[in-house]
Amino acid sequence: MQISKLYELGKLLFDSIGALRIRPFESQSLGKGAGGDKTFPVDKQAEDLIIKFLLDSGESMTVISEEIGYKEINGGGTLIALIDPVDGSKNAINGIPLYCSSIAFVEGESIGDVRLALVVNLLTGDCFTAGKGQGAFFNGEPIRAQSEEGMHLIAYEAQNPNRDIKKILPVLSQFRRTRCLGSTALDLAYTAYGSISVFITPAPSRSFDFAAGWLLVKEAGGIVTDLSGNSIEDVKIGIKHTIPIIASGNQILHTKVLNLFHSP
């Protein structure tokens, strides 16, 4: 799989899903997906499009998707496509226009083995892509994460607001602005783009949510670790593995946040 093919897939998803505008609470759950969350029609539609595209590519791989779990494509193989068909699906079904598709291609079993990444904003069609050792791109143009140390904007996710916001409040309070987008993959993509200084999620996230974003941030010059500052490259991909993460535009910012997070 080449980066050029990722743009084809991104355009397909935008053309097919981007026109949808779901009214709040209009969509009914189809049951629970392999990842444990509810599957909605938009999730199923996006997943079906992605899997058909991969089948048509003729490339052999194994799909691990939030909705269907494990599936062999064209005979299976060591290349893994780690897919979150719609990251931010709760935004989608509530009529909030902030959601994306996130796909990471992995040659191995760990986050550090991600070699290609695509995050496509399903409402704008903007494609964030990255190739290991090749850089990160926004609609084909190279991007860089924030290079200076200003604490401008921090994004966060809070699965349990009472617990999670309380935990990260000392960090949030030091930034000029905060945002909670409701899509970890978009948070990481915009961190790679330089729009977001730091992203933090204190609750464990699944590899579906952050694998593509991890490569984007890394290739854009940023850093992603767990809440103790440890590398997440050895974290296993799959349905069950979860970990809380911090992503920053640069090491100085990252150190500042870690110090705030662990200060008495």
C-alpha cells in the first residue's frame, strides 16, 4: 500500500460518508462491535467501504477493525490494517460535525510497527497521511507539529468527566485554550498539523483510536507517550489493548506537561 492509494481511499470515504448529515438521535444502534462499543449504520457503511477498497487493491493483509474484529483480506498476510471506521461516532449520531476514519497499516504486532497512516475528516474531506520515515502530510503538503514551547491550546478526551477532568485539571489550567473534540484520531491529526499544542487522554484508549495518529505526530516532529512519559512503541495492537496517552508538538512542551501532571 502506497500513500497515493490512501488519498484514493480518503476521497472514497468523503464522497460516500461526507454527504450524510445525521439528525440528533436519528440513528439506531445495530448492536455492539468487536471493540465493545455500539455499532451504528454510519460505522457499518464506512467499514464496508474500507474493506471493499482493500479487497479491490488485491493486496494480501489481515484487517483488525473496531466493528467486525479480525478478517483476512485476499488470503490474509502479515500486513495488518488497523481500522476505526468512524472515530467520533457519538458526535456523528448526535449531529455534531466532528468525526473521521482512521486507518493504520502495520508490519508487526506493536504501535512502533505502524508504517502508513490515514486520518480523513469525513466532513471536510481533508486527508492526513504519514509514512514511516517519509514525513506527515495534510492533503499532500508536508506538515510539522508545533516547534516552539508556548502552551497555546490543549485538547483532551474525557470518558468519565467527573474522574478524568479532575485528574488533568492542573494541566488544562496552564493553557490559554482548551478543546474536547470527541475524536482521538482528529486530536492527534491536528496536533501533527500544529493546530493543537498538546493532546491528553487520561482514560485508556484503544490502538484503533491512536495508531494512525501516533505515526502522524511522530513523523511531524512531535512526541507521544503514556502518562508517565514512557514510549508506547511496544504497546500491542489489537482489540483489547488500551493505554492513556499524551501527545505534544515537541519535547520541551511534553516535559512541561509531564511535570504538571505529576506535580504534588
